Amino acid sequence: MRRARGSLNLLYFYLLSSLFCLALLLPFAKLPGPQLFGITPLFCGGTFVAEVITAVLLLARFKENRRRSFLVLASGNAYTAAVIVGMVLCFPDALESGTAIIGRTTDLAAWAFQLWGWGIAVFPLLAVREELRGSLAAEDEASSAAVALVAPVLLVAALVGIGRLLDDRLPALLIAGRWTQLNLALTGASYLFIVASIAVIFVRLRDRDRVWLWLAASLTIFLAANVVSTYSGMRFAVGWSMGRLLLLLANSGLLIYFLTLFRDQQLELAASRDQLEARVAERTARLETLLNELNHRVKNTLATVQAIVRLSLRTEGVDTDVQRAIDSRLLALSRAHNSLNRESWRNIPLREIILDSVEPFDPNRMQLRGKDIRIDPKSALAIAMAVHELGTNALKFGALSQGEGTVSIKWSQADDRLHLEWRESGGPS
């Protein structure tokens, strides 16, 4: 809830601060300004980047839910990005001083601007219509996305080509640097489409998806900036130049929305990660407590078993050697349990198990060689008992029964099998 409110606050700041700047600018809109020829490539370049990135992000949103409205919005961004390229090529002094790359009159650039403005006016209204209808796109998302991006570009290329052929015969939109009545009529008509989109969004779509509110805010700023630019009456007036900068801000509205959405998702992901780490730490602590308690009880149980066995064997008069053998085996099992307890009953190094098992048999006479191999608890207990038996046998009858005898213990792993070699030397034949 707090992040949603923060996103709305950013939306209100974006909208109100832009409108406030335009309101301050309006009294000075008609003042002639310096001919900032670099403002057109700045405006077009920034708008092109914003439109392309927004189109890609809208396609990603479309991929999530396949609502055709997002596909139409992405098409609109692709269309306006393509028109921007044409506008740069048609505008005098945009790329070459005093001339345009395409066209011989400034009217072609004015017509390109009209195509751009009408794209911003028409595509959102079409998207709003598809959203109200709840239209879903076809199953083939890849082909739908390709059509959404390629078709607007081809349309713009065709329009620019036709405009290039009819350059001298196009109706005038500028006379002596000022707008003609035809220009004002076309601009005013596009404003009606924009107002219609804004009205429908606030009446029908404002609670459906936050993206529509950001679209309405962008269209509102675009409309206000265009009104100030048109009111200025001519190119390079204060209102026209500053209006271009605010138009760039208007075109970045959805991009700002997606950036805030990405920020919110990252914050939610970080919060979820912290919660998950805290829960894992809590569960781990509880499991370690339970495991320690279990290990303590197992150790007590082994001690109790050892005491019962000693008493029983002594009472029954069992041979002393048998008593010592059984007692030593229980001690070996206890030592193996202690080793596993230190590793919390996870896989344990084989060297550690062997060292604990041969500890009662003079480890200085033992040579251990092998790679660092970790084995599971079940295998560790079995190996510990086996090594203990071998050590007991070596102490009684083998190499450890004589002062110079030694034992070599070597192990390796191959083909998922453990190879362990016990070799005695220096003992009796």
C-alpha cells in the first residue's frame, strides 16, 4: 500500500509540476526566442529513445497478459519513433546547416510533425477502445509483436515517401514562419482525440491498471505543451522552444512509470528475500536446537547401553577379552557419533572418520593418504566400525603388536566407488 501511494505521489508530481511550468511559461510564449537549431535533434533524439524503450516494455507487458490494448500502445510508440526519424530528416538545420536531408520546403517537416501528433492522438484512443472491449491477441505472440512493430514503420516510410514526391504540392502549414489555418485546424482536431482518450481513462479505466493513469498524465502534459507551442504562433518563440522540452517529458511518461514499477518490484524482491532469509535462519536455528538435543540423547543412550552391557557381561562371567572387545566397539561407535555431531550429521570428511577410529591405536604409526572425500553419515558409521575392527586386529595380531610395525591407509574414488586400502608392514609373518 505504501509503495502504491508513493507511485501515485510521483504521478501527481510529474503531472502537476509539468503543468505548473507550462502555466508560468504561457505569458512569455509569443516572445521571439533565440534560434536554437540544436533543440530539434535533442527533442527528436530523446523522444526516439523514450518511444523505442517504451514500445519494448509495452510488448513485455503484453506478453504477460496478451491484452490487445498494450499491443496497440506498443504500435503507437513504434509509429511515433519512426515519424521522429522522418521529422529529423525533413527539418531544416536538424542535421545539416540551412538544409533538410529530405524535402525542399519546411512544410514537409510541419507535415511530419502533424503525423507525429496524430499518432499520439489516435493510438491511445484505439488502445482505450480495445481495453474497454477486453480484447485478447491471437495465440501467436511473436507474429503479433512483429506486426505491431513493423507495420507502423512501413506506414511511416510510405507516408514520408509520398510526402517527398508531393513536396512542392503539399498544402502550406507555415507561411513566413507562422502557422496557417489548415495547420491550426489539424492540430485542434488532434486535440479532440487526446481529450477523448483522457476523459475515457479517468471515467472508465483509472482503477483498472496504473499504466492508464500514467498514459492520461502523459497525454495531458502533451496536450498542454502543444497548446503552448501552438499559441506561441511561430517557430523558435519561447513557447515553441520550451514546449519541445516539455513534449519530450510528456513522451517519457510511460517510461517513467515502467522505471518506477521496476523499482517497486526490486524493493518487493529485496523485502521478500530478507523475509525468506529470516525465516530460513529461524528454521535453521530450531533444527540445530533439535539436532543438538537429539545428539545429546543419543550420546546418553550409548553411555547407558555401554554401562548395561558391561554390567551384564560381568554378571554373566563372560571372558574379559570379549568384554573389552564389545566395550571398544561401543566406544568406536560413540566416537563416530561425536564426529558426525560436529558436522551436524551432514556429509563428513573421510579422513576425519578414519582419524577418530584409529585414535586408540597410536595414530603416530598410521600413515593416511587420500583426497578430500566427504561421505554420508550412514557410510561413515560403517567405515568407522570397519577401521576400528582392523585396528583392533592389527593391535592384537598384526603390525601394531610389535614396536616397529606401521599401518598405511590409502583411499581414492573412481566410478562413483570408494576404494580403501589397509596395508600393514613390520609386523609378524
